[in-house]
Amino acid sequence: MDYEKLTKQHETKTVADLAHLYEKGMLELSPAFQRKSVWLLKDRRKLIDTVARNYPLPAIFLYREEDGGKLRYSVIDGKQRLETLLGFLGYLRGGRFDVRIEVPGLEGLQRVSAQTIKSNKTHREKLSPHFMGYRIPVIEVAGPLSDIIEVFVRINSTGKPLTPQERRKAHYSGSGLLVEATRLANKLEPHWLKIGVMSVQQIARMKHVEFAAELLVTLEAGDVINKKAAVDKVMATSSMTPAQLRKASAKVLGAVNHVKRMFPDLRSTRFKQLTDYYSLTVLIAKLAQQGAILTDKKRNQLAWDLLRAFSVEVDKIRELQRKLLATKPDTEVYRDYLLTVSQMTDDVSQRRRRELILTGLIGSIFAKKDDQRSFSPEQRRILWNTNAEKKCAGCGVKLNWTNFTIDHIDPHSKGGKSNLDNAALMCRSCNSAKGNRRAAKNRVAARAR
């Protein structure tokens, strides 16, 4: 169950406060989903006149993120107003303009700009405190990526509405991370729908894109993360390099496909739920990274049997709790697991605890690949010089020193060791055609004699 909701905090900030945030690099005017500026000069001049008259402005919406104790804000709504104010006051390069407004103490309309406020004493004394001290309502929000983008789209459905292209950009483009998460989510959508990880309604709300982004950031980091960390990275337009994205995307696809093959009927267990599925997928990705062999049918069947039985026991505990009945003393691990998915927020500590429990359940089942992937130069020389016929173990063609390869009789990917007992001379074409299939040892041995 996804308990995370959008949160909001109302306050006011002066123009000086906002200018200070911008100067310190703490205010991002153009996060990934934002549209280009659409205001004309007359729109900007009208807003400055509004502030000069001390009329109120609508609230600005900011996404608030915290990284290592440092605050940063991304503009959800109010970009044009902020650009106008910062440009007029000279904080925004290339955004300066002038406007004809009334200046207290002077007759008639005066042409005012950042330069005149700086150089003209009357403008500086009368206007600078007014503009810099002008207070704007600010609503700071935090929550799931899908809700934040939906807030942006709904707010911008009035005034100068988003064009269809801008709506697509808000939902499906922006930062490299969001682009890759969208591509990955669309590819995995049919599978996630089939096993029940996602519903049609969740996909309509972009939950699959949010989840894909979360997996990308998690596997790039190599450890579980807070959901908010993924949202923060999506807001930044260059949070992950293209190389990092490609590598993380391959890990996500690999992990999802491993889970799909290893646990064929996941939809019948609690592990189809997003919190459980996230932990299982991340664990499998870590096991693959550590060199675990995830293609052995017998071991995978044992892992599936254990996972399914574990799911049943956790569901039994949940049913007992729902009926306010006592649980048995030997069910602590199931209660402990259930506690990690029953809190109002799924934070890092709960995710780590859940992963630890699942690791204890199935982690030791899988054998590890040999740390030595290929044969050493010494092993090549020994095998060549101790082989009498020097023929390919596959097709029997005569080999020479320049064209032979060494094949793992039991493939390395399936646990085969890189030692001489598991080695055979082979031509390149036979070795390539064999792939990761196990060779018939009696046939290989006959060829080697």
C-alpha cells in the first residue's frame, strides 16, 4: 500500500528572500517539467505595475527538497512571475526591461528600470524598499513525483493553459532521468499490469514512471533510497549522466526479468504489492551484482517455494491482527516483516530491514560465480601444451596457437570454474555458438584425447 501523500506548507516570502535564494543557487526556475516562458513584455510590465501599486499576487508553488541539511526549491508554478521580478530588478541576466509606473514624490508616470533604481536617488529611496520588501504567498509542497507534476498541470490549466505539447513535456520529458524512466516504464508497463504491481489507474497517474525513476536511482546508488531522493533527482535537469542512466537502466531490466523468470506467479503473493516488489527487485539486482547464479532451475524453484510460503505466513499474521487475535511466539520474523510495510511512510530504515529479512530467507540459496572470469595466460599455455591432438572439442578441426580459444565446459554464468578440469580447446565459431550451454563432458573428453 502506498501511504505517501502530497504535503504543503503555506507562508510568505519577500522578493528579497527569493532573490537571495536565486543568487545562492537554491532556486531552480526551470525544473525538468517546466514549460518555456510564454509571457509577453506587456504581461511583465503589468505585473511590475501590480507590485508597484501593492496589489496582491497569486501564490507561488515551490517544490522543497533537502539534501544534507541544505534546502533547495524548484518552481512548480510562478516561474513567469519570478522571472519578471528578478529580471526587472537586475538579478536575471538577459531579463531586464523598463516600465512606466508612478513613483511617490514625482509627478506623472516615470520610466523605471533596474538601472534607474540603482542610479536615481529618488527611484532608489522610494522603490527599492517597496519592491524588495513586497511579500508573495508561497506554498511549499513535497510528495510523490506523479502528484507534483499533476499539481503543475492542474494549476496551469487556467490563465495561459498548457498546450498539448507542453502537457506531454510535463508528463513525459524534461531531465534525462525522467526521459529514461518514462521509456523504461512504458516498456515494463504490460508486465507490471499483468502481475498486479500497477493498476490502470496508477499508470494513468504516472505511478509507473515514478516507480521506474525510483528503481533507476536505487540501482545507480547501489542501495535502497527514500522515495523523495528519486523525486529530487528528477527535478534536477542533469542529475545523472547518460552513461549512468544506460547502466542503471540495464540493471533495472535485468533485475525485473530475473524476478519474472524466478518467481513466475508473483501476482498470487503479497510480493505483487509495490513496497514488497521494490525490495525483492532490488535484492535480486544486488545478488546479480555480487555474482550470484540466478539461472539454476532447481535453486530458483526452492527460492520460489520459500518466498511463497513466507508470503502466506505474513498474510496470516496480517489477518490475525485485523481480527485483533493474538499471534504465536514463533512468528516474530513474519511480524517484523509486516511491520516494515505497515508504517505510514516507507523510509530507508524499513526498506533495509525488509531487505535483510528477504536476504536471510533466500539469499543463501544461490551459488556464486567464480571470481576469475577468464583463463589466465599460464592456464592457456598449460592446456595447449598438454593437449596431444590440439583439435576443437566441438567440431574436431585442427587448431594452432593463433586461433584457439578455451571454453568453460560448465559455463561460467552457471557456476563453472575457471580451472583446467573445466577447460577445453575450441575454435572461435564453436565457442561462440555454444554460448552458455553446458557441453556434454564425455564428448569433450573424447575430443581431448
